[in-house]
Amino acid sequence: MSLTLSNVILHQLKKDGEDSLVVHLRDQMLTHSPSTENLISEIHRVYNAKAGKGFGQFAEESDVASWLKACRKQELDFLSFSSQSAERLKTELSKYPFADEGVLVIAEYRSLATEYLFIGLLESKASMKVTDELEISSTDYLDVAKMDIAARIDLSTWETDAQSNRYLTYIKGRVGRKVADFFLDFMQAEVGMDTKQQNLVLMQAVEDYCADSRLEKEEKQEYRKQVYDYCNGQLQSGDEVIVKELASELPKNEQGVDFYQFASEQGYELEESFPADRTAMRKLTKFVGGGGGLSINFDSMLLGERVFYDQDTDTLTIKGTPPNLRDQLMRRLNTED
């Protein structure tokens, strides 16, 4: 991986005897070595692979943004920037009941043609190792794979397009912890592009385009499948859905209007590109629902052929059950008889 490290430092957040969070600041930068470069390379790789990241941008009155600007202009050294950020993070994190201990990693680096600033709180875990003398000793390591309190700023985009709503990304974290809330508060940032909403708007635009084009049922299914295949391919390769690129792979309607033109003229407010969302994509090819002890999942092409829905009685009729389900049902019925 082509990664050039500019600055990296570690600070530590720990709880004192009164269970209050305190910050232990490192007083000098880490030297660049194979170990530090490997750490940041692994962090970069894992962060890129994290699904469902949120997007944001700095608020107008953001201390972190002003510190970072001063640092980039060399009016503030990176050590001071990191120390001020660590103190601010401790203050914000202390407001929450899940105030975690951990090692705060702050790194400035370049990957390919983009400069980044990574800020993440990583858990330090204990492990065992065997020495050369075949003795057992304990060692601590940073659990990079399970990081869920982290954000990254695309410095290149931020400095060239400050109005962008997606130069800042953050891991949303585990359900119920509101990790995104305190991390955005810490950086004084605002939620930017809503990836899930963008995907839902795309799915609705596809349905409306099919209806507007007066396609037959089979044509609509094929169209949805093409959209799904494209989005899934982008997801698998780690690339974003590019609306104009997607439209170029799809046929125009009877009026000669392509999907991109249709979506623009109808005001769907789609970004030029955005990450694909697996849950939203599935709606193109499947019906999925659950609740009240019932879970149903079937291919959308079966609606009207093997699966029938009556709106008046809110009844779903399935003709031809799967063999394994049929076997279970027969066994239960025979047992009860």
C-alpha cells in the first residue's frame, strides 16, 4: 500500500481511582519507523473496509477545525494540536456513561493522492506470547480490527472544497452507544450526506423511471436487476455508486431520456456519487419483512406468480412452499394429529 506518514502520536485516556476519565499526554511525536507505518497502514485498511460510515462537515465555529487549519499552515505544531484535541475529546467523552479508556491515535498521512487526518480511540488489550526462552509473558496490543470510535478527515477535499458535505467520515459505532453523537460534538461537526437516504432516493427514482417508461413486468425486473448488479459490483469492489455511470449502462426510455437526465429533471437531489447500501439495494430484487414472530423473504419476481397479496384482507398467499419448510410443517401436523 502506498502510504506516506507525516505525523503520528499517541495519547491515553484512563480512569482514575474515582472512575473519572483523565488524559495522559505524550510529550513528543512518535518517530517514523516500520512499526508506526505498519500501524497506520493497518488502521487505513481497516477503516476503509468499515461499512456504514457516516459523512459530515465542520460547523462554522469549530475549535478543532481552527486548530487543524493553524496546524496545516504551520502556525501550530502537530503536538500541540493533538494535545488540545485529546483534552477536548476527554471532556466530551466524560459526558457519556460509556466513557471508554483507550489509546488515542492521531495521524496525518497521505495515501495515493489524498492527504488524511485520522483520529481514533483504540482499545488496548492484553495477550500472551512465547519468548525465545519458551517462557510465557504478557503483552498489550491495539485492537485495530474492532475500532468503533474513529473519524477521518479528507484534508485534500476539505482544503479545496470547504462546502463539501462529505470530507469528514466517522464510524457510527455499536447500536445504542450514540458514538457518532459525541464524536461529532468533539469535532464540532455536523452530519453531512446521508448515505442510506441517498440509496433510498435512488431506489425510488428507479421505480418511478420504470413506471414513467411504461415497461412491461419482465422489463422492469430486468431493469431492477441491472441496477442491483451495478450497485452490488461497486459495493464489492469498494467503489461508490456513480449515478451518471449507472445511467450509461441502462437503456433510455421511449422519449430518449436516460436515467441520469430523468433523475435530474425530476428533482430527486441525488449526489453525483455515494456508497452503496446493502439493505436498500436488496429492495430491488427482494421483498423482506419481519415482525410479530413472522419473517418473510422472497424474490420480487415471484409476486403475482407464486406469491399473491390481497390488500383488502391483508393476506399473503404462497403457492408451492420450499421442500424443507414443507417437511417441517408436515412433521408438526402429523405429530399434533
